[in-house]
Amino acid sequence: MKNLVKLSIIVLAVIASGCAHHWSLPPEEVHTIYAANSEEASLLSKYAPLFLTYDYKNDYNRIGKPSARINKEGKEQIYVDSERPAIYYMEKEFSTEKGRYTNLVYRVHFSKVPFSIIPFNLTSGSNVGIIVVITLDKANRPLLVTTANTCGCYMAIVPTTYLPPEALPDDWKKEPLKVYGEELPWILDYVEMKNPRLLVHVRPSVHRVMDLEIVDAESLSRSQGFRAIQAPLEPMDDLENIPLNGETTNFFYDYGPQEGHVRGSMKFWETLLLSLVSWDFFVGADKVYGDNQKYHNPFYTSLKPWNRTASDMWHFSRFLEFWGWKL
């Protein structure tokens, strides 16, 4: 029994160290920002977040485009092309007893989280991603910003100054949000900016959301400390139709035990350390954000197995209620 307790403590310590990354950011004279490039004037382009990345010299820190090729063994291989960035989008409405809302959903991917012992990268693996959801009211004002890795991990919900105070969770505090070693702001102010845009700071290597802020898009574009890389804004459905030798293939497994997961994204360390706790052998693997009836793979945001349905981010009204929000 004592040995079991010791083992549990060691496992928890390893997991905690793998979730928290407070290493210094690499020095760079110019930081890289990825901005959505769209010829259409729409809510999706207006509110598309900017992604600030660090350590550009390593290609795994660059936003890429999910792609496919035939490898040396003659087999189909899914990978993320770090030389061709893309930002994927989806628009989805939902309703509660208080009204109807619109979610603007954005998704980006990186080629990998590199394997590392010190610091320990619990989430090391390929084809990883981040999802950002901006929730608008009927007047098209942003109320909430929700972020998560595309495995459903490290989820955070941040209100904006447009959200009515009565919609906050009962235990809400006006202090930084602590998200597995990261600190995010407790509120985002869209009101005071002339051209407000959400800036998502992405921690290098692990691709965690490390900060969120509202910036003036025009002022940022004039700054000499940043360079902007334009990324096409593409429909999220395109992830299910990736070109390959004149045909198309799917970024996700569409059948079998890994159905609904990103192909090639299984996380060895998370499976080893968390699968028993979560009752999910593929815990940590990146997945589709889409209709559960098609892929049977909920985008759950709580590791507790009994919360799998209630914490599913695809069913957004139920998801918000589970986490205490009162939209």
C-alpha cells in the first residue's frame, strides 16, 4: 500500500512538471505574429485572433498547414507543413434559455511538441493544435473567449467587458486565471480599443496558450518589434478533404478505435500516465471539433470520466453550464 502511494505521488509530480513550463522565452529581435488573410469582410475575419509565436527558428514553433504525402514506405502520412500556415474556421450557433449566440471557432496546428526530459514535455507528439472560440451575442459583441489545445486539454474561459456580471460563475474572482502553470487574464477589454483584436500568446515547444490580450490591430502592424505572416482563413471542413495525389484524405481517423482523433497524434506519455485515470487509452491525442454523431469522439474538457458528456465543448450551452457560466 505504501509503495502504491509513493508511486502515485511520483506520477502526480511528473504530470505536474509536464504541465508547467516557466522556462525563459528565447531572445528574439523580432517576434512572429500569424494573422488571418481573408478577402471577405465578415465577422470571421473581423474577429480572427492573431497568434504570437516564439522561437521561430525551430520549425515546430511555426503554425502550419495539415497536409498529406506518401512516405518512403509507400504509405499515406499525415503531417503539418510548417512552411505553409493556415488558420481554420467554423461558425456555429447555439442557444440557452436567455438567448441565441454565435461561436466563431478558429483552429491552428503545429508539426509537433518535441520530446524532452528536462523540461519534461508530457504532451510530446505530432500534429498538435490550438482551438480558440469567440462567443458573440445577438449584437455581434464578443462575450467570451474560450481556448484549449485540440486534445481538449488546458481549457480556459475568459469573459470580456461585454459580458453581463450576472453571467459569471458564482466563484469567479478578479484575479489571473491559473491554467496548469499558465496565468491568463480574468477579463478582456474589447471596449477601449479602436480596432480591437485578440492576441494569443503561444508558448514555444509545448504550444500552450500562455497569455491573452486585446490589442489595437493597426498599432501592432506599425510596430517594428513584430513581423506578420499572413495565413489563409480556410473552412474547418477542409481538414476532412486534404489533397493527396489528385484525390483527398482525412486529417482524422474516420473509423476504428481512434475514430475522430488526428492521425499520427497519439501521445505516448499521456497514454502511459493518464489513460487509467481518464479511462481513455487515447487521452491527450488531438481530435476533431465536430458532430459527435459522425465521429463518436466527444471534445471533453474534464479528465474525470463521469464528466465526459457534460464537459463536451461541442455542445456549448451544456459545456458552459457545466463550468458554471450563466449565459
